[in-house]
Amino acid sequence: MALDSTEIGLPQGVAVQYNADGTVLDLPSYANVTTSQLDTVTSLRSQHITVPGATTLAVQTQPAHGRISVRSDGRLVVDLTKIITVPGDEIAFDLLVDGLVQSFTCPVSQGLQLKGWAPGWHFMPPRDPDGSVRFSTAVNHTVTHIDAEGGFTKAQIEAREGISNANQSWLKNNPASVGPDVPEADGVLRYGEIPELAVDSDRGNQIWGYKKSTGPGCHWLLFKRGTTVPSGAFGSVEGFNGLNCARIGAYGTGAKPIIQFALNGGSFCVIEGLRFAEKQNVDGQRFCMYYDCEADHSTNIRGSVRITEYCTYYKVKGWDFYYRSAPTSGFWLVKATREQGVYLNNYDGVAIVDCYLGQAGWQYFYRFDGSYLGPQPPTQYSHVVYSSGDGENLYIYNSVFEQGSLTGVQARPGVTMRDSTFLCNNLGILLGGGPDSEDQEQSAGLDISVPIPGAQLGNFSYAENPMFLGAGQKEQDRASFETARAINLSGNKVGIRGMIVADATEGNDGVRAHGVATEGEDIVINALASLESNDSEIAVVNWLNVPDKNVSVSQAIKDGTTLDAYAQLVLSDGTADRFDLFDYLRAADNPVAEVALMRDWVRTRLNKPLPTSPARTCLFSPPNELDTPGINWGVANDWSGGILPGKVAGDSVDLDNHRVSSSETPENPIETVDIGTDGDFTQFGGQLEVNQNILGGGFFRVGNFRGGAAEVVQHGGSFDPDLEVYAGRFRNDGALTFGGNVTVFDRGELLLGVDTSSAALATGRKFEVHGFESRVGFDGAAGGIASLTLAPGSTTAFRSTCVVAINGMGVKTAGQFKYGEVVTGETSGFTGIVARDVFTANQACTLYLRDVTGIPIDNENVIGVARLGRATTDPIIIGQINGTATFGMGTVGEMRSGLFEADPNVDSRVTLGGALEIDALGLEAGPYTLFSVDLLAGSYDSVSIVNGLGNDTVAQVGNDLRLTLAA
């Protein structure tokens, strides 16, 4: 039978044979070359679009810019969140549509900002279930106790020890003597190491200086509770990483120590349990947290030379942030006396979480005329929180801002905000981001319709479930500014979901008489054209002349939903008003929790409950409106049902191929996490606990190239994506199988097993350890068996990394290497990826490199991309190599993780299999231990060593596997 000639198109990579009349015909594989245009997308956003007529979709090739993926509902996700401007105004890619490859383009509307949505990366170290930060002593732990009022002085130490000079050298090299005055002294402990050997501030500064000079670690500086510390010169400190932080805090019982000077803080440092009676500064540091502190003065988080990154204000209380130098005649200056509760500039990744902050830039009983005879009057220049336009990636979660002079939060560069409350501010919040009209007003020739650095601010703004109760209505004769406004929008594409605005009635109690105006603005939102969300998301009740909207309850209920009414309810006092309520909240141990009860009361009365659900699979499914970020786990309205995962026990998660990041800690463990067949997930901070499996393809990251402080705990099961641990910890405490590749980078931590547990690497997969500061192995307290099995056909790899000193840096780029970028040696030609830099002096830093090729040489220039504030430079000479580079190799073995107080009590076992690959670049001759466990079994089928010294061997010595390099 004759066959008709028919052209058949098959998907790329697929070939079949067709048997006709006994003849086998090979049908070639090729792609359909037609190109179709899809809907327009916008840079800096993640959006999802329809491919018309498609029944099934799969990604064949990625575009040159951005990332595409396919959701379970068949829609195509186009993620341009990291792309400011797409060359050519379009992206091109191939899709497998119903079995045939087709080419597509999407026109791109260029974004008008320097950044898109804040990605969800902020510093949140591991915490206990009650929210307390968990402090580690696992790495280079030291402690210094200071009793400023009763600690040992220099003279007392000299008299007690019979010496002439209790200087730093003596304190470092000599233990405290045993004696009846300090029976706890054991002949080993040094001054400052226990409370009974606490020293005064002067000697404490000397002890702190030598202890933190031992290198990054868990250095603790502790002030005695109930004391006042009038002065100190405690230099900044460097913790080891986000899990093993330095700590500046308190010991003993009683009131928080009162600090009357500016602490310098540090990087990878938590400042906890202190009360500040002086302004505090975080300047140019990374991963610094204020936790459980009280503030009477401003805190400045800024980068005067080096950008400040990933700093967090957590569970901090503070109010009465007024200007301390009152005039002695005339009038209070309007602008020169501005005062903020928190001032932010030149930063990246600041978070304000669970804080109660209030009354910045003015005082009760001020005079309307602004006379010096009264306390400080309000102006438009003072705010509870002020963020200048040169910052980016600001997060505000579950916090309260009351009685700002002007705003509760002035978020000029944009903010991602959730579940926060604004009480009696003249202006609740400015949601900034996007083109900056003020810049245009100051420069008539500045065109803000295109992205121009300096003309656009940082991020899109998003506010979820904000609540505005009461208007400030403060005014004075010498300045004009908003008096009763909930939100100003200064930018474009602002998203608002679940907002409530209520009770702008006059709040003068007739006693404090703080200056309530008789009239106020009747504007709830300014510049509505900037609002991306539907205004049905905004409920308004009794806000001066604004009509009520989106609330269907009786007028009587509306009229009774006031701060005064709640004050009378919670205080059981029919005469109480909002100021009595503020006194009550400020005196509470946890004012944020008290405000949460008030928020529930308001929502119940207005019939605006938050959604709830029984246990389910929570699908990450950003809506079509494009008013939500679509990349941040912590945004409830990007999840099915508008509910964050883990609100109830039994929830599972499906990220549906979206690129998602998280610094969240779900309230309950997640059963199963599925990131999708081509997923991309990063746990940057917080904790994620998974009871069963982590499924999908693509990448699952703990931290990323910028750092991180996350802890991911999996109780056995399967782990199918590729796992990359950059910073933070991945911990297994069950029977776990890695179905993807596993890579651990410098200062990342991989606990393969804790107590009785096992991990296995599947055939065909790779287990790779970078560097000598990565922490990989086993820990436990019960003596159980914890094991790792490397399957036949798998690969184990060890790769050296490099640390080198840099000096000669320019003022603007000092310590400002850009993480994740490649740098090159001008003379040697070495290359390496920047993993971390530690700022050591004005023009010097310590540089950590991974994936190094070649050996850096002394005095050569280092060329690469540098950070310049929030911007970056073209490749330039950043600095010069100072001395010889240090290379090192990692070890897998027992380690003290900090989860248990004692050293490891675990029976560690490893079974070798497959192939071993070693890159020994830069290592000197000598032995290097690759594995050190209680029982080492099995063997490798093959061993390859590159960049060695020529006569290199790998051999088992007892239960160690040892690399020996020899020329």
C-alpha cells in the first residue's frame, strides 16, 4: 500500500520510528519555528499570563532575562522581579505546547523604579516557641560580665591579686585567684567570665577587646540588670554567622540595664534586654538585631560609608522620642529639632517586627504658637519611623506606631507591611516607592517617566491588613501639615489588602491638652491613581467627612467602635479615653499582644474577620490583579484563601513552580513542601519545620549568596530538589533520602543527623562541601546512631576556598564587594566569587572567596563590581591583596551545633560509595581530614585530585578519611 507524504513535527529531543508495510521509518525531531506574541508584561514584577489554546505547557528554553515557569492551572508565570530594564523591550522563549515546541515573545513595559518588590529576605535567627531568640555558644564562645556599679575595678583587681598593673595583657593571660570572697573562682576562670567575677566598665572594655579579637564567634558582653552604665567604649564585634551570633545583653534579675552611651553593636550580633538612655547607631554593619530592648532615644540604622544590611528591630518598645535640647528663648525651630523613633538610610533589608513605638518629635502640653515656654510642638519633619529614599527592602510586620508628630511610618522607598496598627498619627503611613515627584519638583528637567538612578525610589509598596484607629489632628501656628490622614501614596503600583480606617474623632482629654485641632483633613488616601488594588479592600468608619464605605453594620455599632470605647472596656472604667489606653499599653509587658486583642475587637464589631481554614494544602497562587508581590512567602494574599501556611497543624505547601523566598516561621510544622518541578525556594531567615517530604525539582536554598540566618528542620522522608546551604542550618532528625544534589558553602551548616537519624545520598547525585568554615556532620545528646550513606554511583566532592586581606580601598567602596559577583586578580588572573567581606578598617576588609581559580598574589589589584550604596559600579579596581591568601578544606564529622549545651554525644557513622572528587587549589603540603566519625565504612570506586601538589593520596586512617598533599 502506498503511503501519502506527510510532514510530522515532533518536540525537540524526541525521536520515534514508524513501522509501515514492514518498513521502519526514522522520523526526525525538530521544532515548529512559528513565533507568537503573548500579553505584555512589566519588568520588576512576577506576573502570570495565558497561552491561548494551550492544553498542556512545559518550559523548553528560558528567556535571556528573567525566569518563566508553568503553574498547575496552566498559566505561564513570567518573573522579571530582578530585572530593572529588559533590553529590546521584549523577552523570547520556547514552550512545549500540547507536545509541540513553539516560540513566543512577550513585550515588556519597563518598570519605573530601581527595585521591584522586597523579596522577603530579613534577619531573623532561630527562636524558641515563645518567640525568644535562641543564643548559641557553639563557635568561639566567650563571655564578659560587667557590673558598672559594683564590679571589680582596676585597683581592686591589683589589690586582690597583689600585682602592679591589671592591664589588658594581665587580664588575658592570668586567671582570677581562688579566695573566700569569690568561692566560685577555680583557678582557671578569668575576670569577667562569671557574674561573681564581673568587672566595671573600664576593665570590661579591656576584656571585651581581647576576647573579640580572637576572631568571629559567639562573643557575649553582658551588663548586670538593675544597673546604670554611664559610659563605655566597647568596639563593634563580629559574630560567626546568623546562627552563631555575638550577643550584647543582660544578666541577672531586675530591670533592664540602662545604657547611657552609644553602643557600637556589630555584624552577626544581637543586642538584647537593654534600655537605651542615649541615641544608638548601627552604621555599615550586617545582620544586627535589637531584641527585647527599650528605647528613650532614637536609633539610627544607616550606612555613612558602607551600606547597612539585614538589620532587625524585634520586640522593641519605645516612646517620647523628643528633641532634648530645648530652646531658651523664642520659638522651637520647625526643622532643626526634628526627632525620629527610628531613622533609616542607605540600608538594604531592614525589618521592624513585633514592635511598639510611639510619640516621636513632640510632647504633651505643647503650645500652638511653638513658643519655647512650652514643650516641643509637632512638625511635618518628625516621624515614629523615617526611611529616606536611599534605602531598599523594608519590612514592617505586626507592629504598632502611635502618636507620630506627622507619620507613624514615613516609608519613602517603599515597604512590605503586614498586620500593623497606627494609632492617632497625623498621617498613618506614607507608602512610597516608584518615581519620586519631590525630586522632579526640585529639578524641573528631571524626567521621572523612565528609570533614572536618583529619580526613582526603591520598592513597590504593599500593605496587608493595616489598621488606622484615631487621627492625630495635631497642629501648630508656624507650620502646615497633614492632621488627619491614614495613608499618603507617593509612588505607583501600591497594593493594599484588608485595610480598616476608623474613629477620627477629637481626642483631647482636657487634661493633657496636647493640641488637638478642631478640624482635620478629610482625606483617607492621597493620590488614588497610585493604588493598584480595588478600593473594596478599604473599609472606612467615622473618619471626619469621608463617607463610610465597605462596612455593613449598624450606625450604633460603628459609633461604638472607638479607641475611647475600647479603653473603657479593657480598663473597666467608664471615663477612660484613648490616652488612658496609651498609658495602659505602654505599661504592658507585651503591648503588641494587647493591640492584637484590640484589632480582633474592631474586626468582630465591623464584621471584618480574617479568613480561617482547616488543615489543607496551601497553594501559592498570586492573584491576577498584580497588587501583591508574588514572591514572598509572608504575604497572605498570595496564598489560596488568603491564609499563611501553618496557621493550623496539618498544613502542606505547594509553591507551584513560583520563585519564592521566606524569612517566616510558620506557627505549626508543615507536613509536606512541594516547590514544583522547576521550583526555586529560599529560606533566608526564620524557621521552617517539615514533618514529611520536600518535593519537586529546581533549587531549595537555605540562605543565599547574600547570607541568611534560617533553620530548616526535616523529620526524615525524601528531599528531592537540589539543596544549597549558603548560610543558616539544614537539620535532619529522621530517616532522610536526598534525591537531588547537596552543596554546602562556607559558613553554612548541614546537620546530616541528630541523635538517632540517617541520611542517604541517591545514586547519580553529588554531595559537595566548599571551604574550611562550612559546618557539616552530626550532633546529639542521647548517644544515638546518626549516619550518612553515599550510594554507589554518587559523587562526593571537596573544594577549597580562599580568605584574603584587602587594603587600599576607595572611600566609597570600602568593604563593599558585591556578594555573588566574580572578582579577578589584575596580575595573577585569579578569579573567585565573593562569598563574604568583613570590614576591618576604613580602607581594608577580609574577603572570602569561593569557586576560586588561580592563586592571588600580594599587592595585586582586585577588579570587580563594587556596591556603591544601593547601586553598583562597573568593574573597577576595588583594592589590593595584602599578604598571602589562606586556603582551606572542609571536614565532615561530629560538631557542636549549639542545639545542645554539651559537646556532641552521638554515634556518628558514614558509609562511603561512588566517586570522590577533590579540588585542592592553594592548599599547602600536609594532611587534611575529609571525614572523621566513629565508624567509617565502605570505600570510593574512584578518586580524582586536581590542583594538588603531585604526590597526593587519600587513605583511611582509623575512622578518618585523610587527604595528604605532597610535592
